[in-house]
Amino acid sequence: MLIKRILSVLLVIVFALVGSVYAAGVEVKSVAEVEVKVKNEKGEFEAKRIEAAKANVGPGDEVIFSNYYVNNGDQPVTDVVILNPVPMHTVYVEKTAGGDFTKIEFSVDGGKTFDVPENLKVKDKKGRERIAKAEDYTHIRWIVTKPVPPKEGGVVYFRAKIK
Amino acid sequence: METRSTKKVLLALIALVLIGLPGMLLAATPPCTSITNYATVNFKVGGVSQPAVNSNTASFTVGVKVRIVVTNNDTTNVTVSPGTTKAALKFTVSNEGNATNDVALSYVAAATGTPSPYGSGNDSFDGTTIAIYEDTNGNGIFEDGTDQPSTTINDLAPGSSKGYFIVYTPNDLTQPPGSIAVYYLVAQAKWADGTNITEGYINVTDGMAGGTACGAGGTTVDVVFADDNGPAPDTYDGTRDGKHSDDGAYIVQNATITVSKSSAVYSDPVNGTTSPKAIPGAIVTYTITITNSGNANATVTVTDSLATQISNGYLAFKTQFNDGVNSCAADEGIVVDGTCKTNPNDGDNADWNLTTANTVTVTNLTVPAGQNKVVKFQVVIQ
């Protein structure tokens, strides 16, 4: 319960910080961050996330994209599906998509069809089928597997590398 | 069947060419490119689908990654021999960053004692005449006259590479065989307009980054040196300083020839070949040994004049050689490396009294590195 409350507070903070997009029922906020190593007071290196727009991002760097969603309506919402195209100039980093109570699927055809990685196939230049690789993914979608009560929400995320 | 296999070979060749083609690295995202992300949410309320909701767009701008890589392509020490034949160390300079760069090239002679990257010893000398040449026709082979001296690369695009050589003209080389000279090729990245690059959060224009998304007026982005520390001392190339280096080495290849001559009485008219004495009529065998203690093969000419002794009436050349080991035919008075040679014909690279009067002449005698060759002839004491 406490964790949930903290998460809600955090979400409110995120929305307050970045400015929310209003819609009836559900709001979603997209954030791009990078992980940097900083020295703490003990002189140890620890990973810290900073906003990508304020960081130094170049080819080969990994960016963490997060989508915070919250139910701002007064009724529970169901069948929540969050869809995120893999940004241009980036490639999805294998096994980095996550989110509590979600089923994660990917598309290799521009978002027309989705499936789990082991079922995704692409054709090479000679027309031979092979299992799709992370760099073939064009879209990611998270199917939230439980209803979202009012004033609650969650976060779904993935990492992509700058080409 | 034949057509198909020919086609297969052809395809394989094309594939090889494509893979092996220099400058075909995966191109990086250009500087100042805006990367954006957004999500769309679909949901139901009370079992009824609601209109999809879009998130904000999270965006950021790609900075400048400066990374020039120098690679030495030799597989061993490059041999250099005294003379005018230029010797080349082979390098590739690649742009693994995301902006077009000019590159300034320089060479550095390694400190004495620096080990060769290819073994066989440590640096012990520096050449006098050294220059950097571009592999102008891009074939990976140094061709004097075709490849031209150059110390700057103009507009090296991201993902592309060019060949360069450190070239040594060894016209003053006096070092002994096996001596090593190590050299570094150092490449320093510059902006495409030729100005120096500094790290930081700065305004980058298309002119600087070489025609990108930065615009003529520029975009403020992070500029980062992402180069490794090459083998050159840090004064010339450290980590993340916009410079990179690699090393190659020369090894002196030269022949060192020594000659020794000995004589032994083979027979005399009184004792025959048993304990012969140097009395008139005695046959004396001269043995000339040519030794090559260097690390390069040598082709030598051997001459031994008997003119003085003959004119003084002390000796006469024996026209048919026989020392019990080599028993030659008539008119074969010279033995080279165990083979009888004719006196009046220099087509066999050996003659007596033909090239020069009263002189044994042996030509085109190859003495391999670390080996020796023996020339024998006989005289009769008068």
C-alpha cells in the first residue's frame, strides 16, 4: 500500500514537473533519460539518471524511455494498452522493456501486427525467414493486465541505443 | 550446373568486395539530429473503448562524437635496406565519430628502447628522410610516384577511412642488420572547416560538422572526444584528446660479407699427395670463403689476380682442377660451391684470364643470409 502511495506521489510529481497532457481518464507522460556515473560522497561511482535533453548524448549511447500513466478519472479503466514506436535513429536494446502487470509485445512491420519476441520473424534480402532481432523492432506495446483504479497508474519503459 | 556455380562464385566475390570495401562502416546519427519519443494509450471505461490518448513528445538532440582511429596494417617489421628504395609503414585512418572531420597527420619517432610492435627487438635508431604519403589510389600498396605526400585529410566523412603511409628513404642508412626503428602515425581530428575542436557544450554549425542537421547558424550541443589512448606517448596522443595513434616498425636488412683465403699444398712431384712440400712443380690449392653474417642475401663478384706472381715467374694457373674432392675435366680450373667451372667461358659465371688477364673471376655468386660459399682453384709453383 505504502509503495503504491509513493508511486502515486511520484507520478504526481512527474506530471507536475513535466506538465501533463490532459485527457479524460488516462494521462501519459513520456520521459527520455540517460544513465550517468557520478561519484557519491564516499567517492564511489553510482548510476544516476538525468534528462536526455540536459545530458550529453551521442551515437552508441543508451537512452531510457519511460511512459508514466495515471488514471485521472473517477472510474477504473480496463484494457489499457500503451503503444510506443521505437524512435527514429535508435535501435531497441534487447530485453530492456518492462513494466509491472504488463504483457509486452513487439512489432516488426510498423505496428500492424504484434507478438512476443520468439514468434517474430522477418525476411532477409533473399526472402528467407529468420527470427527477428531487437534491431528489427519498430514498435513496442504494453498490455496492462489488470484494471487501473482512479488516481493510480504505473510506468512502462525500454532502452534504445543511438545509431 | 556450371552457370549456377559460376553465379555463386560471382555472388561470393561481390559479397567479399562489399564486406571488404574500406570506408563502409555503419554511419552514425549526424550531430544535431533531434530524437523524439511519444506513446499512445488505448483504454476502456465501463467496458467502452475511449479515444486514444497521446503523450507529450520527449526529445533531445544528438551531440558530436569525435573519434578518429589509426590502425597499422603491417603484419611484421618492414624491411629497409641502404639505398634509395623507399620503405613504407601502412596505416588506415578511420572516422568512427558522427561528424565529418578534417584530420591532421604527423609522425613521431619512438624513443630509443621502445619495443617493436612486431617483436625482433627495440628501437635503436631514427631515419633522416621520413614523410607521410596518402594512399592516393587506395590500393593499400605504397607506389612511389602514384601515392603523394600529404599530412591532412580534408572532409573525412563518418564511417569512412583512408590509407596512409610513413615512408622512409634510406639513402643514409648505416645501421647494422636487425636494427629497429619504431614510428607512430598520429591523427588529430579537426572540424570540417579546419579549425581546432574543443570539448564542451558549444554552438556547432554545418560548416564545422560538415553539412548536417546543425544548420548554418548552428545548434548548441555537446562535443565529446571519444578516442582511445594509442601507443604514442601521451604528449602526442592520450585518452579522449581528439587524437589517436598506432605504430609500425622498420628492421634493417643488409648483408655483411667477409672473405677469407687459405692455401694448402696438394701434391709435389717427389712426394705426390703424401705430405707434399712447396717445391717447384708442387700444386697448391687456394680456397676463398665468402661469408654472409647479415640478414639479407647478397650477390657478390669474386676476383683473385695472379698477375704479379705470374709475371715474376713464381706461379702458373692450373687449368684442370683436382684436389681429391673435386676432380674436374680439362679446361675446368675453378670450383664454385662444389661445381667445376670452365676457364675460357664466362657464361657459367666463372672464368680465368678472360674478364681480366691472369685473374680468376667469379660473378653472380649468391650468398644467402647466414651462409657461406667457397671458391677454389689451383696453382703450380714454378
